[in-house]
Amino acid sequence: MKNIKVHLHPIVDQINLPTVLKTAILPGDSIERLFIATQLGEIFYVRDGIVETFLDIRSRILELGSSTGGYDERGLLGLAFHPEFHYNGLFYLHYSVAGTQGPGALPGVFHPNPCDPETLNLKWTNRETQYNHIDTVEEWILQPSGQPQKLRTLLNLRRPFLNHNGVNSLNFSPETGKLVLTTGDGGSGYDPFNLSQNNLEIAGKIIEIDVVKNIYSDTPPIVTRFDELPVPIQETLTVLAKGVRNIPGISFQKFFNQYIKYVGIVGQDLAESLYSFIFYKPKPVTQLIQDALAQSEPDDDGFINFGWRGWEGSFPTPIIRACSANTNLNEKTIAYYDEAVETLIQRLLPLTNYFHEDSRPDKFGGTALTGVQPYMGNQIVDLAGSVVFSDLARDEESPPPVRGVLAYTKITDVCKPSDFGVIETDYNFGTKSAYYVTLGTNLDQTSLYLGVYGSTNVTDYNQGTIFEIVP
């Protein structure tokens, strides 16, 4: 596919690391406003070129970066506005709760060893003490006075590690009207406990939450599994997909009277993957629990499975090691052979992959997928009807400063993966690094927004700029 050139028009600068970019119409307003959520816990919106504070929950957020040299994957991860937000003022937050820091589920870094079966069958034990932190999903309301107020807690989730919590993790489905929570596999690397494939584990799933139903509790228990939840909460939950490693949200594109769903899965060491699907067969959580109790083989026909941890995109998940005779070369060993075989025919095939190493002159080596959004506008003619995605940083042997990457792909009617093209920008970042950390759209997907940060450390404050992508 050909490369496309665009411009980046700065809207806001000197903000903290952005995690969510989306638009909404405030109650009493008539104009769509761009909202920006930061990892630290701030939510801003832009009115007539002026940045105003919508909500500041920094005091509710876990202390970030203090034990990790500044890097962190916790914080304010999700923001979603109810489809009737303009009338009812309801919105939803997903964040890591202050004061919940734990020691973690494992004492050190995990590496699977195919020659040591014990490393392939680890169990997460002592969960009430051996965890990293607690994430929460909450319902809030914008009061007539203009002050936001928390209404209730929907979920409290105990997470094993600090990473793979998802980002841009809350979105409403235009198909069902339900809130969609996208969760990563719990973190570390290689999904040590295989949580993403276990139907009872909350980690590594895409979950619909029926926010209309009454859960009869404002303080749900802190859980890791669906069967630990009270029945009224179980009855509000449906699982759309499993086999997620880490994920920058889900997006929906209207296609006649249906919706194409797009999901990006962040890779381990080899590939970043984009998926698309229209038809799917969601699983009510109550049914998943019944199947487990009956020890019956679940009917997974139509149930979306992205294949992790057995598969990293189109390839069996590898362990990559440098060759002893030539360290410029490496060998790739299948990490989980049996699981790759088991999930071979269950998994959804990617729409496209891009790779951490790619010698093709018209491609790039990536680092981590940070956003996937359809573009339904016509101002950028060559992108019309495309799916745009962002990567954190080019993984190439080039001198600093670091630069992120934009690219695009399109769904084709041929039975093979789609190609992708690079979106070139001419913005002069000077000597500063420019990590592409998040991607967003407006309500009708005719505008694209890019969040750029000067560092990967959340504690390097006020290095963020929000751009609109324009012709």
C-alpha cells in the first residue's frame, strides 16, 4: 500500500501523559468537545480553544512510577460517556486505586521454558496478598451544578502485575448500548498463569457491562474471577472475547446496518496485530460459570478468541534468543506448542500484522500498538474508509530522538491478511522525543486525534501534546 502524507495540527500542549481522547456533547451544550484523560487522573475538555478541567481524580489514583523508575501502566485507563450523556450526564471511569499497592504475583521476571513444564503451568496462588494493585470501574454523573459526582462502583479487580491493564479501556457499544471493558492479561510477560484463555478469569477479556441493570450493591467485592462475583453482578456481564494480551480499546465502524469491530493486540516480542469482526457469539458470565461447574465442554462456536498466549498474531508465540555464533541473528523457539495447537482452529486470524523487526523498505519496525480507529471522513481523501493505527515508537537502528508511527490498513474481500501503509507526518518535533501514546476520534469518526508524549515515563510531567490529524 502506498504511503500517505498528513499534517499534525497542535490543539493542546504541556499536559501529562494522555490515555484517552474522545469527544462528547456536554449537557446544556450543543457543540462536540474534545475530552482528554491523563494517566495521572486529570480529565480536560477543549472549549473554543481553551482547555478547561472537567474532573481531577489524582488523589484517587495509585502513586505512579515511584518504584519503577517513572514508567507505569496503571493510572486512569478508561473514560466513556453514556450514549445519552448529553441528557443524563452519566460517564464511566476505569482506574488504579490509591493505596492498593501490593508486592506482585511473582517475585521476579517470568520466562517460559519449553524444557521445564513447571514454567508452563504456573498457578496464581494467595491472590488476596500476592497481587500488584486494584483497578476499579465506576459510574459518575455530571450534576446540574456542573460538578461531577461518583454514583456507584461497578467492578473492583485485583491485578497480578503492574502492566497490561489496557488503555482507552472503556467504550460504549453502538450495537448493544452496553459499556465495553477491555482488559489485558494481567501483566508480566508471556501471561504466566494463562489467565487470558481461562473462561473464569476476568483478565485478558473483552467484557460487556449492562449498566441499566441494578447490581444491588455500591461496594462490589474485590475479585479476579467471574465466579467470585455476586450473582446480580454476574448477570450484568457478558464476555465478547478472550485471548487478549494487552489492548488499546475497541472501536466500532458502521457498515450498512451492522458494525465492524476493530481490536488491536499488543505483542510480546514479535508482532503487533489488528483484528476485525462483525459477527460474534458473546458468552453470558452466568453461562461460563455453569459450564465450569458442570465440567462440560463449552460451545465456543462464534466466540471470539484472539489466541494469546499460544499465538502472537499470525505466529505461535516465540521465545527469541540471540544466536551464540552470531549475536546479530536470533533463533525463535515456540513457547507454548501444545496451546498453539489447541487454539489453532479456535482463534480469529488478524486483519493485519506489523513487526518489531521489518527490513522491507516501505514498512517499519514497531514497538507497541497504542491505538486503532476507523476513519469515516473525506477530508483526508486517501484515508477514507481506512483503519488508522498508532505505534509507540519506531524500533529501528536510528539515532535519537525517538519518533512514533502512524499507519493504516483497509479491509479487503480477498481471503488473505491486509497490507498496511505508513502515514507520514511533517511536524517538526525538534530534538525532543515524540512517543505516539494514544489515538482517538470524534463521534462520527470524521476527525482523528493523536496524543504524543516526550517520554515513556509518567513522572516526566507536562510533556504531552494533542494533535488533530489533518490533510
